[in-house]
Amino acid sequence: PKDRDIWELPKRLLSLTYISDLNIPGEDLFMSKRDFLPYSFTHVATGQMTRQKLAAVNYEHEWRNDLSFELGGKYLDDRPLSGYEYIIRGKGGERKIDGFTTSELSFGIRYAPKAVFFQTRDRRRYLKRGEIELNLKHSIGIDGLLGSDYSYHITDIDAYKTFRLPENIGKLSLEVAARKVWN
């Protein structure tokens, strides 16, 4: 029975997140712990930063048959700080913008039979991946929703498969991932 932790199998998890923090463009720390001490050390001077306000709601639902799905929504307001600019280049030339806002809805589905993991307090550590794993996620940015500046569609797909080689030579693991930004 599920009695120790909210991350136990089968997971039924509703999470709400709000972050108002500095961000270094190119580093996506949304799903990690931003207050992790080693993140404060860097090998180069960081003069290019933005201020982000991010709010997200996410629901994850798992079944014992190794199938799971995820529904979510995310709002992001990103404004550059001194030393950093957002410049849009297009057919009409260049123009500087003060920042951007996006609002998106997402849906994902995952199938990973025979995966073996070790449950820690706040995450799963996979000891053995299943013979096959399939992930599909689609995000839709909606122009005008909560002040969003853009509309877009992003599809992520990845597949993992383990092949057993003959004569007990070993195994071959293959992982393929692709992302398509539709507009």
C-alpha cells in the first residue's frame, strides 16, 4: 500500500510551482533545485541574466501496468537585466523587446514496462531501465492567454530500446530523441 511517500508507485501527484528568481539564459533549472550550492559557482563571469517569474501546475497519473500520463500548464514572464537584451530579427529589420511572456498547456504519455527503480525521498533513481521506453509530449503555447506574446506547438518524442546480443556477448542500448517546434 502507498503509505510512505507521495512519489510512490502508482503516482497520483498534483503539483503547483511558483518561482521568482534570476536566470542565466541557456540554463533550464526549472525542474531542478535552484538553491543547490554548486549552482552558485561558475567558471565564467555572468553578466547576462534575466528575471523570471514562472508558475506551473502539473498532474501526473501512473498505473501499475507501466503506463503514465501527465497534464500541465506553465506561465513564464522573462525580463532581461542590465547587460542583456532581447533582439528580434526579422524581415523588417531588428527590434529590441523588453521581455516576453508565454503561457502553455502540455500533455505527455509514457510507457516503460519492466523498469526497476529505487525510490528516494524526492525522486526515483532507475537501477535498470525497461526493455523499451516510449515518451511523447506535446506543448501548446497560446497567444493572448494570461498576456502571452506567442503561440507555438512543440512535440517531443523519445524512444529507448535494449537489444540482447547473441551468445551472452552483452546488450546494446539505443536511445533516439527528437523535438519539433511547429511555429
